[in-house]
Amino acid sequence: MNVIMKFGGTSVADAEAMTRVIDIVRQQLARHPNHKPPVVVVSAMSKVTDRLVETGRLAGDRQAGQAAQVVGDLLARHVAVAASLVHGEALDALTALLTQDFTELAGQVREWAAHGDVSPRSTDALLAMGELASSRMVAAAFAAQQIPCVWVDSRRVLVTDSDHTSAVPDIDATCARTRSLVGAERDAGRIPVMGGFIGATADGVTTTLGRGGSDYSAAIFGACLDVDEIQIWTDVDGMLTADPRVVAGPRLVPQLSFAEASELAYFGAKVLHPSTILPAVAKNIPVRILNSRRPEVKGTMITAEGRGAAGELTALACKRGVTVIDITSTRMLMAHGFLRRLFEVFERFKISVDVVTTSEVSVSVTVDNTRRLDDVISNLRKFAEVNVERDMAIVCLVGENLRADATLFGRAVTSLEKVPLRLVSQAASRRNITFVLRDADVPDAMNSLHDRFFTASVAS
């Protein structure tokens, strides 16, 4: 089978985890000896990106010594893991590469701290280090196990625009390079090992796709290579009926549709990045979510047709840390152009809106990016009254069967009769029901809904 295998941060968290990755890939090779070797895409080691974000914050606060210390600690962690994976001259070479990369980064961090400014371009250079380091280590570990492989710098393959920290891929240019650079290595029988999440402009300036973008980059590479399956290896058995941090004992969803997966990912299902599905949909490539700690579990398969009409709902998702903005104006009544003017404000400051409800003279929206919220509110108040509620959340029920069973909406609302609901919405596709409520009420809401639609159905 022609596959791309993406391993998340927890799947490459330490030497033991990376050894499991080697075993999983070795089994893939053994099962399909006559196929091209897989492409392996890895995230940064668990928590490394968080530490790099911390480094940028410290540098921005002119705390050069503390920022450089974090970089030094990261180098020590990577070198210690490397020493458990490779030995002899191979270890010396890998240690030298890691030391050079992190030492150069420490020098850059001190320069940024001297000016007290870490630009988006600098942030991309900083955050890219996690994926670069982990992919080098995994490639070295494969080589140490006599598995033919080659490290491929993703910045030579994934071409993006220059919108730093949230770059948009140039699919045509990326596919051309993927087929040329990555395809050639596979044709030679070598496993390309690449870092996810990172790319570069056409001029070679490092960019990133945003947090969680490793899934997305792996899916892009898979689509470019017309693989048979895109595998996302994580630390859970697959897509679950609810977030296990909120609901105890959620069930595995064995199969769902691209559309359902997109809704769940967008509204908070952490196991999958929201953009992952897009390249797969374009080429109709199945996406499978698997557990690197339990590779024997079949996981969740995401396909165009999904799982059919069986079952009432597919899963629940929740997005926390949401802000509700109410915009009210009597000028909205019977006036064309009001909504255009309103949403132009959000577009100007590059803030996406999740949920929208309207009445005769008011519009309520939710956002989860508050970085430019003060600017948005200031501009909205030029033509309307604005009220802001923070510490809110979105709970979303997803399922293809929502379109066929009109009673599901009523049963969902009834299940939350003791929970104050701020906004209620059902999309035109009738594939999801969305509730906006206080963040503090999320556990009660999620557990009530899960008991009603999943636990009860198992009991019956």
C-alpha cells in the first residue's frame, strides 16, 4: 500500500516513542514489500514547540539569558534522546548537527532580545527548530536500524506565501517539488523522513502553517504523491465520541465522512487538524487515525461516504476559550449593506468567525482569536453598540444522520434543559448542531449529551 505516515509530538516524545515509530514503519514495509516505501512526517517532540514559544516570549521581553537557557535545555534534551537511538560515529554526526542548529538559534535569540522584538518571520525560524530536530533524529534512528531512509528538509519541498506563522501553501509548486524531490527518494527505495508544519517561500525564507499544521503538510504531500492512504498516528485510538478530558469513557468512532471529520476538527477535536481533510477530499484519499502506542487497534477511517446512516450521531466536540460579540444597531433594520460592513471589520483584522446568529436589529458572533479584538470592537462601535462576553465555549453535535432525523435537534436541546444556552445554530447542511454556552458549563453539557446519545444507545 502506498501511504504517508505522520507521527505527532507524543509519538516522538522520547527514545522509547521513536523506537515504536521505527517498529511501526518496519511492519508497514514487511506487509507491503513490493510497494514504494512510505513517506514519514514527524512533529516536534512533545512540548518542544511550547518551549520554543516560551523562548520567543522571553526574547520579546528582553530576557536574553533566560531565553538562551531554554534553547540550551532543549539541546540537552535532544542530545540525550539521540544518545539512546544511535551510537558511535552516527551519534557524533547527529550531535554535531543538533548542536550547530541550536547554537545558531541561541545566537539569534540573543539578537532578538537585544531589540526586544520577535517578528512573525523570526517566530517561524524559531518554531521550525522543533520539527527540524525531531526529523533529523528519526532519520538517524532509521539508519541505525539499517532501514534505508533519507532526511528531507521540508523547507525545500513545501512552498508557501509569506504570511508568517500562518502561511498558505502553493499547492502546484509544492506538488512539483514533492514529486521531484520526495518521489525520487522513494523510487530509489529510501524512506523520506520530513518535518511537518514547516515550509518556505519561493525565495527560501522559512515559514510555518500554524500550530497543529503537521497533519496538514502531511496530507498535502500525500495528495501530491497520490497515495492510497494518509495515516495520522497519535496517542489515542482514533476519533472518539467526545473529548476524554471532558467525558469519561468515550467510544471509538470506527468510520466517518470527510464532512463530519471537518466539522469535528474545526470545532475542537484535537486529534485532527481542521485543514487536514482538504487535500484528502480533493484527491478522495482515505485518512486513517491510529494510536502509535497501540498499533494493533484499527483506528478511525475517514472517507468520502463515511459510515452510512447507522447510529444517531457521530460524535461531540467542544471549543473552549471562545468570545461572544453582540452587535446591535437600529440602522440594521431594513438596511442593506449592514452585514457586509460588519464582516469587513473582521476580515480587515484577519479574525475568523465561528458561529453567527441574527435578529432584526442585532448580530451575535463567536471568535476564538482575540489578538486584535480591541481593534475589532473599536471599529464596530463606529456604527453599532457592541457587547463582549468572554469565557464562553462552543459545543457541537455532528452526524450525517441529522439530515434524516428531524427529532435529533429537539432531543439535543431537551438534554441541555438545565444548562443556560447563549446561542443555538444549525448549519444549512444539517450536519451539525451548535450550542454556545459558558465555558464553566461545558462538562455538564458534554456529559449530558453523551449520556443521551451514546451511553444510552449502548445500554439499549
